[in-house]
Amino acid sequence: MLPPELKSETFRAYSPEVRKLAVENIPAFRRLPLSFLPSLLRELIEYDYKFPAERVALRAELASLGSLSNGEVDEVFRGFSEIKLSPQLEGSDWVNSPAQFVEQLSAHLWTTHQLDAFRIAATKYGDHLSALVRPEPPPIPRLGISVIGQGVVSFDGSLFRKLRPHGTFFSRIKPENGLSLLLEAVAARAKSHPVPYGHWYIDGGEPASHDSTLTCISYSALEPTRTALLARIHSEIERPGMGPEGLRSIMAQLRPSDLGKQATVDEVLQRFQLKLLTEGSGTQIFSTTFAQWAAREALRRAQPLTLLVRFAPRQRQKAMNELLSANSNQPELDVMGSLIDAEMGAYYNWLDQQRLSGAEKSCFLVWFENHQSVLAIGPSIPRQTESGSEADLARLLEWLV
């Protein structure tokens, strides 16, 4: 089947809401090249499990496609139309299995030397979409908080080197009850500005709070799922002929029930957690990688107003087969190496926050846990400055926000 042949019954296997959206947009779908359309359907078919911000963005994209004239479609998608596909791709079930089509398309583009042409076409479409669909500014300035260095007793090096040019380094902040003060401030923002999936707490270890007003995920809470996944990975890689591409395909098709997860009232968050473990590299075995990747994906997908990320010590590096094996032994922790990981992770958290709407008004804070060192960034905070002012973290947040 090719896009011009699409009919209402083509989408009968989709969920009711997704099917309704697909049928409404059939006239737009019929005009799109096959090298592009399955990528769009891959996002649409997951609509039921997307965050509100993603749903708004996808609906806006569909509306923009429907508003294009035939001439504009030809212009915007010319690069995609020039991609030559194999008969196998054209004959595949790309409507019901768009993710598998996209994966096979990547291999096809690589082997036929069309990857650069596809990248150029995708960049052109992305620029067109960005110019046409402007994200709404957040109702309040975004606040990002990173807590690093858990378990580190002393550190003689210089922290926050990449962030210092953008804000003020405070060297005498009172650390007492620091984490509690930050969590209370985050919960207060969530209560005063309630937004679905708008306020997050991500912990790379054992969470210090389970406030119901926050979207909370943690490395420790996902231990049963991680253990089941590692066992599955270990079993698959021992099969003859299993390579990285085959393993990636298997992991992409996993569902929460495959790893022993029971259905919950929040299937959106459950799917998000599964993707963290099946799509992230190292999220299954390194807590610092989990925290950083979870923050990245939360910012990219949910676009929260508030995000507190607490990094915890990760296990030491070992041979990959040993890391992937399901082992009940207590792992040896690398506290100092985790501090270095978390410092860079905090910098990436700030960069990812800056990519969202309202970046010019957003605020960011990173604290060396249980120590006096804090770096703050915001419109009211001087850049590339150091301060010896004494205050607790609650007072500093008042200055910042």
C-alpha cells in the first residue's frame, strides 16, 4: 500500500482516539511521501501514551500539514519524494508497524547511500515546522534544580566550571536540611500552579519524598524492572547471530507487561519509564546515566515547569558482560566518579531546559549536596560572579525565582 491508497478502514487496528485522529487527517496523509509518513504515524500511534505537551505539538503538526497547498507540499517534501525505497519497504505493513518501518528505512538509507539526502530533507521539514508552529510560553518561569555529589565527604576541585559564566557561584550557602527545603519549594510550586506532568522529581537513588503533587520516578523504584530487563538482554545476546540491531528491535517492541509490570492508572508514566530503560544507553546499569537521561526526556517530552533531579552514586565500571548479567551482589559504588558524572549531567540539564519556550526567563540551580557550594542562574542573577553571602537554600530560591 502507498499513501494515496489510504482509507478509513486502514486504521481499524488503532485505538479509538488515535483512529479518529488518523481518519480526520487522511487527506493530508495521502499527499505525503512514503519515506516520511511512517515517521509521523510512529508518533501518532503512541498518542494515548504521550504527555499533554506532546499531544498539543502533534495536533499542531497535523493541522499544519492539512493547511498546506499541493504546491507547498511538493516544495516542503521534495527531498523525501526523491528518496528511492525498496519493494520490501513499500510492501511492508507500515501503517500498523511504523516503528519497524522506520528502523528498516534507516538501514536501507545507509546501504543505498541516501542518508545525507534524507537528513537534508528532514532538516528542511524541521525548519519549516518550527517556523510555522510556535510553542506557547509557560504560565510561570521554568525552574530546574540539580543536586549532585551525594555521599562525597570532601572535594578539592572546582565545580560548575561550565555553568559559572552564566550565573553566580555561592560559596557559603547553609547546607542544613537543604534537600528538604528544595523539595518543599518544588511541591509548593506544584500546588500553586497545578499542571498535569508539570512538576517533576527524578532521583538516581532512593527518593527523599513521595509527594503526590509531583511526578516522581527513581532508579531504586525501578529495580525490579531493571533486573528483568537485564536478564532479558543477557538471554538475548547469548543467542547465536544476535547483534546490536536485532537486540535494539527486540527492546523497542517490549511492553511493561513483558517485564512483569502490572497495568497502572498512569500508563503514560509507565510507558515513559519503560522507554527510559529500553532506549537509553546505560540507564539500566548506571544511576547517573539514568538520572541524566530521565531529565533529558522529561524536558524534551513533558516540558515541565519545575524539574528537580538528584544524582546518586553509580556502580564502578566493569566489563560489559558482567554489568549486563543479573547479579544480586551489592555493586561497588564510585562516589567521586559519580560527582564528575553528575556535574556534567547538571550542565546538560540546563542546556536542555534552555531549548524550551520561555528560556530567557527560566531559572536554574545546582547544589553540591550537604556542602556550601551552589550555582544559580536566572534573569535576576548576575553572570560570571561569585558571592560569599550567607543564606539557606530556601532564601536563595526566593532570590532566584
